[in-house]
Amino acid sequence: MQVPGTARRLRDVGEFGLISAIRNITESSRVRSSGVVLGVGDDAALWRPRPGRIVAITTDTLIDKRHFRTDWSDAKQIGHRALAVNLSDLAAMGARPRTVVVSLGLKGTETDRWVYDLYRGMLALADRSHARIVGGDIVHSPGALTISITAHGEVHPDRVLRRDQAQTGDIIAVTGPLGLAAGGVRLLTEKRTTVEGSPSMLAAHRTPQPRILQGILLGRAGVRCAMDLSDGLLGDLPKILAASNVSAEVVQAQLPIPHVLTWNFGEDALELASRGGEDFELLFTASPETFERVQAVFRRFRLRQPTAIGSITKIRGYDGPAISMRLIDRRRETVQPGAFDHFQR
Amino acid sequence: MQVPGTARRLRDVGEFGLISAIRNITESSRVRSSGVVLGVGDDAALWRPRPGRIVAITTDTLIDKRHFRTDWSDAKQIGHRALAVNLSDLAAMGARPRTVVVSLGLKGTETDRWVYDLYRGMLALADRSHARIVGGDIVHSPGALTISITAHGEVHPDRVLRRDQAQTGDIIAVTGPLGLAAGGVRLLTEKRTTVEGSPSMLAAHRTPQPRILQGILLGRAGVRCAMDLSDGLLGDLPKILAASNVSAEVVQAQLPIPHVLTWNFGEDALELASRGGEDFELLFTASPETFERVQAVFRRFRLRQPTAIGSITKIRGYDGPAISMRLIDRRRETVQPGAFDHFQR
């Protein structure tokens, strides 16, 4: 029995002690209606999706020093973030999160309390998102702490959000501000402290909020094309353009760049907002009529209004999909897609 | 365009080149009836399970030098093995595999061809198992090559195999020989070559065969209790006993120990067969009548007959579940559960 307030080494707790404590944490879930038939403890979890729904499946792996840093975020924040990244992908499909499995590769030098806090961070977000942690795997990974999550959601087949459904004439919009998370990373990298403490930027990096309700409401309002922003606007918008075989015009002056970015980073704010990744806001396209419906629905649910940032256009010439940016001085610039290659850096 | 026969460094191929080539491999699947609505390429995959079925979800992570070795197995074998470990968990639930997602953490020093072969190994087994690889994630993991898979299957709610359903009087049985995989690992560790080349032991380690059809047929024959053997008979049987709150008697002389183990390892053969892990045979319990039905069904499908190795008994006294082993000399021994702790070694 663990005495509250102590932290022990994993080798003293043992694999089975660890698994049993984690099981207690995940079973303290407050979610009752996820359709889970059998949770942690057998060879596989059993889940009964609601009749008539399609299952959305997404997986994302986070690795210490590449996707998070244990000196930048505490265990709960890292747990939150690892799950948020996955739930955000479900949100981007318009799906309602239901079940989650977690594969953890531990170095073996962590304390048991650190691991429990990681799960508590995941559980808190899972609870708020009406999802259950139903299983997983824990392995010894001396080379690097690794968190690999697969999340499952349900979506009505007529309300799916896809990347390949953008239509010429659609408005391009985002559900929230751009660049906050990248601003947070820059503050942490440069070890800068700011006058106001920058809670919004640090929180955007440490505990991003997946836009689950927004995704569901977009699908309900008639939107068919969306994705979540993980590689930055100019890294992700090209993926919609390529999948839908269209081009885009983006209006710089309409980008929702928060003042806190401009105050702290001056002219770099635009770069952070347009190329900085991991905002996990939804990027979507909608006809003007559908966009009005979205505004009305978001108002009814007291959600932040989406921001229109441009429009979908026909492809010109033979060059394939392109982004034309209308700059503040009214010049136009064809923007290099800023997608970011994890092996070529 | 890759010239066949060349192998390139990942940094020359780039993340997007790699993902696009992998997508081509996974889309060459021959499986047509898995219910997949949308595969690789969007924020999440979409899958429609058959009406009335429950979804079984399992996840397992394999890490280089801990769960496989690139100098012991080639890329195709490692891909096969990583998927087999997961499909075996579905088999242990009596579920039919349907969809798979793969999270890959690459060191960055692999060649592109090695990665493609890994996927080809997975695809070949997925094809034979009627499952589709529908998505995944590729990250840069400088510390260790990591393969994390989540597999999804379907099972009729009345035909689920669980760990907590063993009944006093049940026969305990296994679907195949014990110890071959552990024998293969020992040969590789000791760099031993044997006269006969030991193909069965090496294959049991490198390319284990998940007992999918056996699991489905067990459920159909009325079996309710099973698991797959990953931590060895004396490591895994205690999990059934603890979940079902029963004890067991195992008859040493009935353990299906292949001759090749005895030839090569003499008296160690028993240890390898009873405690050696990763055989991925199914361990199940069934009433004598159900066991006869299993024998008949397996005969009809021309599957190897299951081997009865003991029986489920009541718990005696206050010590909780225990395994009593009847030895060849008719002595009895209470066996220490041999479960193996990955953090305490």
C-alpha cells in the first residue's frame, strides 16, 4: 500500500504493482455512457459503439525531448497533452471520443508517482471528454520515455469531416487564435519570463484543448471539410488543398493573431501564427451559408466565434494547389507550403 | 521515384516521401470485407464494425533490443512479429481481426527499404488475417526503434473469451506446443547452431502465428475462458486463476514439449516449456463436454488437436489461487507463479 506523499522507484513497485495502481486510477473514471463492456485487465478491451455510428480511429506517439520535455511540463500536463493530441484528431473528424488505449514506454528511472500523475492528467481530460481509458501496455524503454495513444470515437456517417471535401467558393476558417503554443515553446526555449507571465501561451503548449464540441457542431451545421492544426496553418492548409485539389487565398489581416504574441515577439508574431505548430484549433472550410449556420450554432453553445481567414479558389495553371496570401500592404504573395519534415531537419 | 533494389537514407526520402510509399504498401491490401470506410491519409481512419458485434481493442509496443533484435530478425520478420503479438490478443478474446494502426518511432538511421519491408511483413500477416492497416503515425525516436500497434477486432457478445470465466472441473488446455519460441531465443543468445538447423524454434520466435481461427472456433464451441501465452504457462495461468478465483492442477507429463526442445536442451526443456514466454498459443479452460466439442470442431477444420494439460480446482485454505504440478515421478509440487517483472529484473 502506497503511503500518500511518497514517491518510489519503479523497480521497488514492480510491473504488477504499477499496473494495478494504474488500473485503480483509470477505474475512477466518472464516464458512464461510453459503451465499454470490459476495461483494463484482459487480453483486449471490449467496446460496443452505438448502432449506426462509424468508428474513428487515430494514433499518435509522443517522445520525450521531441514532443514534450519533463523540465517544461509536469507529469499531469504531459499526460493531458498526449491525450489531447489524439482527441484533437477525433475532433477533426467530427467524432465523439469514446475509448482510449495507452502504450507507455518507461525508462525505468521514473518514480511511481510521476507515472500515476501522467495517468491522472490523461484521466482528467478523458473524463471531461466523456472518454474511457480501457487498456494499454507498459514496457521498459531505456532509450526514451514514449507515450503512444490510440483513441476511438463515434461519428454519424453523414456528419464526417474530411480533408478532401473543400469546394471552390468555400470560406476558410479557424476555431481559435493561432501561434499561442509556438509562442509558449519559444518562451520556454529562450528561458524568457514576460511581464504578464504569459499563462495563455504556456497553457497553449502544455495543456492544449482539443476542440471536440466544435468538431461535433461543425458536422451538425453541415461542414464537411476540416482538420486540426498540428503543423501550423501553412503546413496543414496545403494538406486540405492537395486532398481536395483546390487552391486557397488567405488574408493576412484576418489571421487571429493574439496581442500577446505581438507584444512579446513583434514582427515574429506573424511567423509564429502562420507556421507555428500544435495549436490544435480546427481548420475548416464551409460555404458562406454553412458558415453562417456555424456562427449561429457556436453562439448558441457560447463558443468563441470562428474566424474566416480566406477562401478556397480554383487551381490556376499547371502548378497544382497553391496558397496566395494577401498581405497587409495589399501585395499578394504565393506562399511556400511550410510543412515541416521530421526526418529532413 | 525509387529505383528497385536501392536503399536510401530516411533523410533523403523525407517524411512525406516515406508516408506516401507506406500508404502505397498498405493500400495494396487484398482484404475487401473489413468495413473500412476511410484508410490512411486523414486525421483518423473510419471503420464500420458489423451490426451486433462488440469491438475488441488491444495495443502492444515492441522496442528494439528488448522485444526484437535487428540482428536476429529481418525487417519483414520484425513487422510480422509486432503485428502477430497484437492479433494474438484478439485471438485470445475470440475476436476476428479487422483494423490495425501502427505508430512507428524511427531512429532515423534506418534505410527506407528496411521500413518498407517492415510494413510488407505486417501487410502479409494482415492480409492472411483479413485485417487492414488503416493508419498510423511516424515519429523520429533517436533513442530506440519503437513499434506500437493497436489492433481492432469484432466478436459476437455471446462468444467472448475472457480470463475470469474458469470453472472448477474445467479441463485446462493449450492449442499447441510450448517452449519453441524460448528455445529459439536461447539458440540465438548462445549463437548455437544445431544439426537440424532448428527452423521450428527460430520461426516460433521470429514469426509467431496468432491462433485467430482457433480463438473464433473456441468461442463457437462454447469455450468462455482463454488467454494467449506471452509470459509462459506458469506466468500466464496464474492470471486466469486470479481473475476466476480458482486453483489449478497441471500434469507435467501432459505438457506438449516438442522433441526438438529435449534433443537440444535436455533437462532445461521443461523449464523452457513451462516458463519460456511468447509462444502465443492459446491457453483455455472448458468443461469436459465443451472440450470434446472443441476437439470435433478443430478436427473438422484440420487444426492441430488441443492438448489437455490439467484441470481447474477449488481454492484450498486461505492462500488464494495456486498451481499444483503433478510431476513425472508422481510427486506433487506447488509451483511458484513464474510471472516475470519487466522492471524488477
